Amino acid sequence: MASRNGEEKVELGFNDVNETKTKKDWILLSLRVVAFFATAAATFVMALNKQTKSLIVGTIGSTPITATLSAKFNQTPAFVFFVIANGNASLHNLVMIALDILGPQYDYKGLRLALIAILDMLTMALASAGDGAATFMSELGRNGNSHARWNKICDKFESYCNRGGGALIASFIGFILLLIIAVMSIAKLLKPNRINHAPSPSP
Amino acid sequence: MAKTSRICHLLLRFLAFSATLSAVIVMVSSHERATFFNVSFEAKYTTSPALKYFVIANSVVTVYGFLVLFLPAESLLWRLVVAMDMVLTMLLISSLSAALAIAQVAKQGNNSAAWLPICGSVPKFCNHITGALIASFIGVIIYMILLLHSIHSVLDPLLLKKT
């Protein structure tokens, strides 16, 4: 490719972007909105997950002793991490939606699409870690572990476990949507009409 | 230039393969027998579903890493490798996080659920699990570096296929 042709092509590309409106990607935007709602729902349902119950813990003579026990999410570090990871994911989606709506003029040295793709992948990694930890901690709560003498808690705190399960399902939906979004963001990098692609000098 | 880049890439993949392989081996070979109150129990990785998931995920990533090492440089399958890299890295991260959550309960217990820590009675088992988690963590870091390298090679397609 002669360099003169390359220069002409670059100028044409810049003029096109300035004059015609770039087509908004509605599919990506709607996926981000749904993912934002899913991860935000997971965060709030798990953060407000609480159940208080008074259980009989023993008897003295003939009078039973009751103690009021409460199950909260911050007693388990795995659930705290789950809340933090999903909060992070929903904040990331919110910022990306805002960036998309505010238009393509926010650019950092032409690396806007690459930064979006990298940040999408990092958020996906965090969400996946939060999901994994919370899933197996809930499984431990539901089934216990007979070898380690850890009793199950879900038979006593039924609605706590059910709400935690609902938060987990919402978080899985958000994670799958994040995966699709990340793949689409990386696919956007491959398109030839992006403005950050400087013509590479012919070797 | 492309040759050194390819050698670097292969070296990173080999390091990741050996990290996940050692995580599998260390976790599978961890077992300890302990007795308390006349009841003897054996602590193995099969007693916990999270540790089983950890072994399965790391084995899958080990086999995948081994197969990718032998992929020729100009094959069209490298695009599939970029996609599979992402999916398997997320699998690895979630398995590491699950095993970490269970190991944290084993080490420190959970007061509210009346779960006692078991690492006091089986210290060798706990050290084995710690070693396997560290090896898998190294594998995760290397796979994240490989993912960033894949994005860089997507931006600069000369690295993916020969012109």
C-alpha cells in the first residue's frame, strides 16, 4: 500500500466520523442495562439478607432456654466478597452505559475501545470469583459437611437460604451477560473502521 | 521480533500449564488421617465439593494448556484459542475462589454457624491445600497476562497470522 493512499484513507476516515453520526450499538447498550440490573439486584438482595430466629438451645430441668440467633450476610467473608464483587460489576456497567450515552468524544489517545474491552474482562473475572465463592459457601450451608462436623444451617434459616439462592441466580445471569458483553467488546476491536487504528508502516 | 514474541508466548503458556498441573497434583495427593474422640476421619480433597471442583477445573485447564502448546503458529485455530482462553480463565478464577472460601472456613471456622476450624487437627492437609491454592493463583495470574496479550494481538493482527 503506497503511503499516499494510506494518508488519504486516514483523512477520509476522520471526516466520516466527524460528519456522519456513528451508529449506536443498541444491542450492546441493552445488554449492559440488563446486566446492570441483574448485578445490582444480586448485590442488594444479598446485602439485605437477614433472618432472625429464636431457637431452643438447651434445657435446664424442664424449662427450655431460647437464644435469638440471626443470620446475616456479613458473618461469612465469602458473601461479603460476593456483595463487593457484584457491586463493582454493577458500578462498571453503569459507568459504561454513561460513557455510551455521552457519546464517542471521550477518548484517551485512541484507546477507548481497548480500555473498554480490558475493563470488561477484569470485571468479569471479579464477578466470576464472587459467584464461585458464594455458590460453594451456600452449598456448605445447605448440605453441611459430615467429615468436618459442620452442621447445615438451611433447615433452620429457610428464608435466608432462599433469598441467598435468588441473589446467586441473579448474579449468574449478570455474569453470563457480562461474558457476552466482553466478547462483543473484543469483537468491536476487530472492525476495520475504528479511529484508533493508525496505518501500520509497511515493513 | 515475531520469533522472540512467539518464544515468550510459548514460555508463558508452558509456565501456566506447569502451575495448574502442580496445583492438581498437590491437591490430589493431600490426605491426612486424624482421630479425635475415638472417631478417626480422613481428610481428603473428596470430602468437599469445592475442592473437587478445584481439581476438575485445574485438570481441564491443564489439558487445554498442554494441547495449545503444540498448536502451529499460523493455524486458524488461534482465534478459537483466544475465546477459549477467556472462558477457561474465568473457570479457573471461580474454582480458585471457591476453594479459598472453603479453606478460609476450615482455617478460621464460623462462629455464627457453629463451625469449628479443623486445621488444628489436620495441619499437614491444610498446608497441602495452601500450596495447591498458591500454585493455581500463579496459573491465574499468568492466564490473565495471556488474555491481555491476546487483546494486544487482536489490535495488532500481524502477531496472529503471518501476512
